Amino acid sequence: MNESTASMGMMILWMVVIFGVMYFLMIRPQKKEQKRLQAMLNSMEVGDSIVTTGGFYGVIIDMTEEDVIVRKCAYINLISIRSNFYVVKG
């Protein structure tokens, strides 16, 4: 075994270590956040207060499988898709 083979092995080891660190610092937290957001969207019910990704506050007044109707104020109802919500407050 010569020096170039040993250095190549160390380089591969460092690449594996760097990938592992990147996974735990970037990919894993993103997946946890996606799971939390999906659970929040699945638990939405009529009457919940919400905040949309656009910053609108409202209350859910009706829901279908894909769409949600949100009452912003007394005379304004918004129709939006489920994935546009950022916070759901029961």
C-alpha cells in the first residue's frame, strides 16, 4: 500500500464525514419541519384561526379536500389551497 492509496482513502473518509454532518445539520431538520407542517395542515378544522403564507389572518369557515375558505373579516371570504397556510391556531 503506497502513500497515494492511503491519501485517497482518507479523502473518501472525509467526504463521508462531511456528508454525514451536512445531513444532520441541513436535511434532517428540513424533513422534521415538513412533517410538522403536514401534521398541522392535516389537523385543520372549521373554526381554527390561521395565518397564510401571505400574512393574512382569518378563521376557517369551510373546507374541501384541496381548498379552504377563510373569513378575513365580516364581508371578505378568501378561497385558498391547503398548502398556503403557515400557522394554525386551534
